[in-house]
Amino acid sequence: MTKSAVLPRVSALLLLAAMLLAGCTGPGGTPSGTGGPTPTAAASPAPEVIDHDASLSLMGIWSPITATHGNPFIAGFPLHPSIYCWDAPFDVQAFDAASPFAPLLAEGYTIDEATRVLTMTMKPGITWSDGVPITMEDVRANLALQLNKNYVWDFIESMRIVDDRSFEVTFSRYNIILLSKVLNNAISMRYTDYKEHVDRLYDIIENDRYFDEAAGRWRVTTEGGKKYVRFNGLLGKVKPNLVEIPVTGPFRFTSVSNDEIIMERVDSYWNASQVHFKTLRFHKVTSTENTVLLTKAGKLDMDGTSVTPEITTQLELLFPEMRTLLKPIANQMGLAFNFEQYPMNLPEVRKAISMAIDRSILLDVRKPMARPGDPYNSGIARLTQDKGTYTDKAFMSALRSYDYDPAGAAALLESIGWSRDGGQWANERGETVRLEINSGGIVIEAEICRDLLADFGFDADYVPVDANVMWANMEQSKHMIFFGLVAASIFEFPDPWSSYNCTYYYPLSRIHASLRLAEGEPFAITDAAGVSHDVGKIIGDLRSASTDAELRALTHEMAKLTNELCPFATLYEETDILRIYDPTIRYILEGYDNVSKMVVYDDYSQLRGGPGWSMRMGRLYKVRP
């Protein structure tokens, strides 16, 4: 489920405001008109009343009870429930320059362009779940914990508490991407609870960093690195009881077992009056089969699990009032090529493979869980291109398209001496080359790719791989072609730095290692004109470009290089699904009437309307039957 996105549209806010002013009632009331007498109250539908103390049943993922704990900085802290227990100063969607930051714990922020000083002002009266005030020391400590994460400290000169509600960060350089990492930094640790550990970070920040003039960023000394390793080791030993930790979000943990986690509303939460659930009940997901059984048993009010069309049909019969919402996400699925194996080291072969696959067949198979992907194999999610923040359609359309084009694919292979005899391709030496496709669990789509490549004339085979060893196989260069996540923001927001950092350093792609073996400078790509580009530096500079023009120029450079390199074939973009089983649930989104069986959003306009955000803002609730 999506955690954050674009600000809600005015119409949705007006609807919500009208409901709240009407005494927490939902859509309804007595209409009037000029064509006749005003209808009586009896002739109008009864207003819906929000059940402010309702319970919501969801699915979740967490470790066995013996390994589950309350330290959010190490493995063992519950995943899905964490969406509801931590707040950041701002909710962030950095690809949208029009409305990238929505206040949560913060009241607002300012940037002094001359001094590059960010000042955040927190809301008055905000507290932890146990009633203890959230202090600026807490804000400072949580930013310090990012010293070796998200790379924000590469460009932070200092941080300073101004007063009881204000906090300053001085950047050496910054842009919207770097700003988003700071403003969205969750307040998930109370300084007094982790003081001895955070003080070690303060020591590194103050005494073991230096500014690298050549690179234009801050670095940690060798001694500081040793201190950080020690810090990590000591922090990993802190494992408080999950139900005893204070939280900053709308819900705290009250019960945890191997099968179920229960969270209760925090009455001191800054927006508690708009949190219309008293209890969240998480059922543990261990497999797709487990999720289907939970769903069929009616134990989930809503869920976001992808299931087969056959199971979907069964769910529709079991839950005739089920509603389905589909939203885009930035993950791009397709084929990743291993340059270290012949013939994947030949760009013409990589491009021919990309152009030999009819994506419409995959989209038909994946409906409704997929949408068209990036036809340029550029590393930028297609819908991010449409926003115009970092690039525009005019630039993207000037790149080479890798959409289905069998004639173009044949021309590419013929240009390097390959020929097709009897319908099957042979290389320049007349040899038939076996193409091997692997995947760790995505079988149907990978087999379709094999069949389409075979129809084009490749000797193609599909070999399923245990998901537990797929990472090791990629690291050991055992895969030739891998079907799975290939591009865009796998772990971060869909901004250029996050996209290219994932694309070029994510182990499944092997681009990182392959560029090292290209007998050139590490992480360098030579373009069609013979000019070498240091992609590592470009990706680093994307974090700190000081002007919008510089940010766009770097984005365009990486998009063009990736398009020419063609390190993967983007085949489709994933779709996020939410099925609502309980007919009393209301989900206030633009264009959603809470009645339609299926709503498909074609842009990112409702990502900030995800369940986590909507629950905080009073836009997700149950009505009394």
C-alpha cells in the first residue's frame, strides 16, 4: 500500500469539511430544487454517521514473536504496522513540484536561499503516545541517525535547535530531492531513550567529518567510519518490548503474537479527532495461500494482495459488495541483462530483445495489475515523466523507443552480422546462441517472454530459480537475463536520484559490476559519440544540484545514457491494488463514489490518498450500519 503522494484535491477536502461540519456525518442530507417542493426528510436518504471507535482488520508482515522488537532501526521491527505508528515532519512526494510537502508533525518550513538554511517549525503541543512532549532534541537525534542513510549528510553542514519548536539545517548544497529526505525523516526514536547511542553519532558529526572540495560533499574520516561500525553494533543490541515503546503516529502497539498484532489509537495524537478507528488488527501474512484463506474467511476488511483471476472471481462471489481501487506505482518490471555473459554484452542484442517483445500481450495477462511502462528503457517511471518536474514529454520522445518493432530488431541483429536461417537467428560465426531467462517466482510472465523471443527466432529457454538464491546467482554472474524489477524507485520516491541509484546499484541489474569490467573508468558509460560519462558522479550530483535547470540537465544526461546503453527491457509498470470487502468502509478520494466496483487512477493524483495518509486525515473510516 502506498504510503505518500500528492495533496488531496480541493473537491475532496470540501466534501470532507462539509461532512465534519455536519457533525461527523457522511454524504447525505436533504436536497432542494426549483422544480417542485423541497423533499421531506423522510424522502431523503438517512445521513451516514461515522463510527469513531471502529476496528479495522488488515494484513501485516513481521518476524516470529521471539525476534519481534521495538527498535525501528534494525531488523525485527514490524513492517506494515509501522506505517501507522510514526509521523515525519512532512509527508513528501518529491516528484511533484506543485505540492511536494504536506505538514504532519510540522507546522511549516522556510528556506533561506542565500544561506541555504532550512528552518522547520513544529506544531504546538505535539507529544509521544505516552504524553511526553516531542522535543527539538528528538528531531535533531532522528536526523543524526541518517548519517549513513539516504546520503543526506553528504550535503548537510550542520544542524541546530533554535527554540522549543524550531529546528535548523544548514546545507552545503540542496535541491528538492535532498530536501525531501530531511523533511520526510520520521521521528521514530526519543532522544532520552537512545541518548548514549545518538551521542556517538554527534561525536562523529562534529569531529570526524571533512568537506571534500573536489567532490563538493562531506565525508566521514576513516576513524569516524570505525566509530560508526561500533555504533551500529551497539544499537543492534537494543531490543525494547514492542508494546512499551512510545510512538509519534496515530496508533501504538498493545498486543503482539505470532499471528496477530493489535494497535490502539493514541488519544494524544495531534490529529486524533480525525482518526476514525480505535483499533487496528493485523493478521500475519506468511504466503499467498495464507492471505487467500484469511480473505475468504472474512477476517480482512481490506487488503492489497495480488491474486489470480480465478481467485478474484471467487472473492467477487463471496463479497458481492467488494470494491477495487487501482493506482499506479513507480516499479518497472521487465528483463535485466547481464553484460558479463555473451551475447548480452552486445548492445544491439539487448536492444533487439527489447524490441522483439510485444508488451500488449503481457499487459493483457497482467490486467488489471499492470499498465504501460517506459518505452525508452530510460530508468524513469513513465508517469514521473508526465509530471514535468525533472523532464518532459518532448525530451523523452526524442529518445530511441524500444516498443515492439520486429523489423527494427532484425535490422539491429543484421547490423552486427547475425542472420536468420530457417527462422532461427545465428551469430556472425553461424552459431545458434541459447538465451536463458531466469526469474525467482514470476513464472508466467517470464515464460511469455521466452515464447515471444522464440517466435522472433531466438533459441530461448526459461529456467526458474529459487528466490532464495537469485541474489547470489546474480552476484556470481550466473544469470544471462533476469525477469523482475528492473528500474525506477524500488525503495524510494520516484525522483531521478532514487531511480538511478536503485537502477545502477540494485544487485539484480548487475550494471554496477558490469561497468567496472568495461576496461574503462569505473562506472563510466561511453555514448554513441565516443564521449565517456562518469555515471557515479552524475547520480551523486542529482542529490545536490543547486538549480532546477541543473537537476533537469543531469536527469536528461542519465536518461539519454541509459536509453543508449539499454541495460534492461522495461515491459510494464506495476499497479497497486486495494480491495475493500467491508461495505461500511468509506474512502474519500477524488472521483471515487464508494459504490463503483472498480476505479482505475491513471496518474499519481491520489497517491497521497493511501490508507496511511487517509486514516490520519479523516478520509478513511467506517459508518454505522
